[in-house]
Amino acid sequence: MFDYDARPVTPQVVLVGRRASSLGYELRDFLSRNGVPYDWVEIDDADRVRQLFDGDDIDPDRLPICVLPDGRRLAGATVQQVANGLGMIAAPLLPEYDITIVGAGPAGLAAAVYAASEGLRTVAIEAVAPGGQAGTTSMIENYLGFPQGISGSELATRATAQARRFGAELLLARPLVDLLREDDGYVARLSDGTEVRTRSVLAASGVDWRRLDVAGLDELLGAGVYYGAGPSEAVSCRGCRVAVVGGGNSAGQAVVRFSRYASRVTLLVRGSTLGASMSQYLVSKVSELDNVEVRTGTEVVGLEADTRLRAVVLSSRDEAGLTRLPLESLFVCIGGVPRTRGLATANLATDDAGFILTGADVTASRGALDKWPLARAPLPLETNCPGFFAAGDVRSGSIKRCSAAIGEGSMAVALVHRRLAELGAE
Amino acid sequence: MMEEAGNGGPTEDAVAEFAGLASDEHIDESASALERNGITSLVVDSGEQARDAVRSILPIGAEVFNNTSRTLEAIGVAEDIERSGLYQPLRPRLYQMDREMQAREMRQLAVAPDFVVGSAHAVTEEGSVLVASASGSQLGPLVSGAGHVILVIGGQKIVADVGTGLRRIYEYCFPLEDQRARESYGVPSGVNNILIINRAITPRRISAILVKQSLGF
């Protein structure tokens, strides 16, 4: 083995639990996406458990147990507790910021880099991990400047380091609870009570996966059913049968990743062709993989499970009746619903699907400017609240591509400068 | 690190010859010789001082790869790099990358860090540095890939000449490293690649911290 394959020499986080559990999945996903190496130990692995806990009794009802590098044990561990235990929770360093960015995906990180590099006091709030949805993609092959492609996690890692190097702060692992107007600026409050005062806001919170409406699915989350295709589960799918639901680039990238590990990957697409919503390079790649089957015009209508998922029941437009597909894991990568939790308190105008209106769309939306206090119209990425901008997937009308989000995040910073000048700060 | 038979550790003769700490005079002579060969050298009394010296060389925020090394573990340098938050440590980042999808990124990251911090298996009184590696992955960055190289070397690793250094690797280091590899990875080690640095031509690229204390093997 190469030296760089060896585990870090310092103590690692150890998680003990049942792999088929949503809490365990949530922790694995959180650690993996934040670049924290961990060991997963199944509770049934008696030798490892005995060795780890030195014979101490453990409560099987309080899983997963997280053993921190300093030896502390967290029974029934939550993401927030683990983040705290790892020292990932930091308080804001400044009493006020020029720009607060909600979300650290491509749009948010681009804004953080540009804002901080231009001397703005910059903080980004991220509930889970830097990188957003793009951070979980296995390989982005059409991103400018990377002819061999770059993985989403690597792009996020580099962007995060770049933002920090310019002085941007990142407040991780705490979701935004509310965001209220205060004087000419705003106050953002996080789930742990942390308050951030700011003169402008950029909503770059992206999208969540759209829920798949199939009876019993929620009970199987983490037990064979997963939203998104984060890197934490790929290795555990070695030799397994996997299905991915979705027709977009995220689904395509998930298929490419799982094809390296799983014995069989089935891509389930509701539409009649792949090319409708997936980039052509991914369509070609998926089509060339020997262990991948693409089923178009197909929907999941039922699940079979015991303690975990065992099979899905499919309905196809081209076939009469239902078919049964035995598998170990189902990854749902469909569409996206706007992540506006915590932003709603700002009374932002949105479209019918909940995406945030900006610029001319605000002006054209009946009643959206009723409380607009300025003589000028909203700037291109500005919402119906002065100094409150939106960029990337959460913005109504945005192009749902990584590079487009990065462009919007960068552009938003120029507009923030105009707003700050208006306030007399520049 | 040529495959040898599984072993019970180095022979008594090898331990007697290679485990003992060199005299202050020999360590100082080796440091001077290293300087003459273009390797910045520093002699310190203890592991703690070596740890401070590494901290003083590494810039805050630097991208750093720490080679697997008993020496670095023993004196806390590995922990400083991986967990202090002062640097961008590559090893934890590499460990959690996807071996199937990110193999190319891993190779590129590992081969050319801004800083590599490691150790050596022998330093000669003539100012040569010897490092052995089973896979060879440690050696590329030391030769030219890394922007800067910091080597922390215990005082028991000073030898008279390159020939003795090679014997130290085969007769003393290898049996110990083989035991470690079998315990840690479940595979034997091997003296498959040996790097001998006789001279560094880029000024200040390589720093050697010689410690008047036995560290690692």
C-alpha cells in the first residue's frame, strides 16, 4: 500500500451502531462530507466492541455511540454533539459583518472567496458541510479549468480553504433559525442561539432532494434508502445491487460512482429519455457501463423490507403490471426543493415552487414590492428586501449547474458593494 | 519498505550497533556535513524542541503531508499537523477520499505537497541522508515533488558512511518496520526502494532537524 493510503496517525472518530439506521447514516454523511476520517463499527462485532469499550456495558438503545479522539463517548450521538466534540463549532469573531452568506455550496463559497478577497467582513453559515449538493458529486467533468474533471468534494475543500485564506469565517453544523431586519441590516440567529449581525445577506442555501412519494419510504431512511448519493455509502455498496432514482446530473454521477463498487446499478428514470435533463457526457458515460441498466419511463411504486430495504416495486409505461427489483440500496436523486428554512422569517417573495424571486422578477411580481422602502428597483440578484440577495439553486430562474451558481455567487458580491455604498459604508 | 522472511526483530548485534545514540560530537559533525551538502540543519536536545522547530518552519495555513513515521508520532508533530487546525493536513483528507473515483486526485495531492514532514533511516557523518520505502510513495515528494522537506531524525540514526547506512536499513530498520507493517496493515514490509540524498541543489528546500535523543527506528 502507498503511504498516503494509510490512516491518519492521530486518533480517529469511531462510530458504533447499526449501519441500517438513519442516525448512523446522518453521522457518517456529516463526517464524510466534512472530511473527518472515521471508523464505523457494527454493534454486532463483539470483538471490536469489547476492545473499544474495554468491557464496559453499553446501552443498545442509545446508538450510535461516538468515541471522540480524546476518548469521550457520546451515546445516542447527534450531529451537533459530534460537531461540538470535535471543536467544529466556532462563535463569530466580529460584532458585525458586511455580508452574511447562508449556505456554503458553490454559490456561497464563490461569494465568500470574492467578498473576503475584496476586504468585506464575510461570514458563511452552513448547516451540514461545505460543498452543498455539488460537494457530494463524484466527478464534475465539465467544470472549466479541470480537463480531467474534479470531484465535488475536492472542489469544495479547495474553495473552503481559499475562502478561509482570504479571511472569511465559516460557522458550521448549525442551521439558520431566523433572519430578521434590524435597522439597515439584518440579524441571523442559528439553532444554538448564536446571533450574527450583518449589513447584507446572500441566500445561497441551494436545494434539498425532493422526497419520493412512496409508502413506507421514510421509515427506511438510512436502512437501504438514501437521499442523495454521498460518498459515505459508496464503499459499503461493494458487491451489492443498487438503484438510483432520477434523471439529472446528480443521478448520473451517482450511477458512475456506484458502478465502481456495486455488482449491479439500475437507473430509474421517470421520463422517456435520459438526455432531457442529464448532460450528454454523463449520458454517454452511463450508457457505456457494463453493470448499469437504465430503465426509462419507470417509477418506484412500492417497497419490500424487513429490518431494511430488500426490493422495490416498479411501474413502467412500456410494460403491463408491476415488476419487482431485488436490491440492497436505493438512492433518490430527484429534482430539488428550495432550502429556505430560516429564511422565511424575512418574508422573501418566492415563486410558486418556493424559489426566491430576485431583480426584475420581484418587480414583476404583484405585491412583492409593497414594503420596498427605496426609490430604486431591486438590483439583479436582490430580493424584495434591500441588501438581501439570492444566488445559485435557491434563486428562482437560476440555471441548476455548479458553474452557474459560482458565477452568481461572484456576481452577488459586486451588487453587495453597491448596497454597502448606498448605506454609506464604502 | 525486498521482501525478507517474517522476523522476530533485529538481531542483538544489529541492536548493539544501530540503536545507540551517537555522541554530541558526531551529531554536530553530521549537521555540519549536511549544511555543506545544501541541507539546512538544526541540532536540538529533545523531541519537544524538535516539535517546536517544526512549528517554527511550517507557515500557518500551509498544505502539509506527514509521512508515516514513529518519530513524528512520538514527539507530537503528527498530531500538530493533523489536528491543530493551523495547517491544511493532507493525510486526513486523502484518507477519506474515494479510492475508486478520486485515485488521480489522490496521487496528485500526495506527490506534490507544499511541505512534507518525515524522517530518515540514516544520516552519515559525510552528510548523506538515507530513506527506505516499501511502496516508494514517500520518496517522490522528498526527491523533488514537495516544495519543502522537513526531516526529524533521532540521534541514533547517525552512521559513519553510506555503506553502514544501508546495513542499518536492512539489519535494523527493516525487521522493526516489517513488524509494524504486519501489526498495522496485516502485510509484510520490504526494502523495495532506497533514496540516498547526497546533495540538495535547491537552497533551503530540505531541512534536517537532528535530535540528541533516540526517536523512532
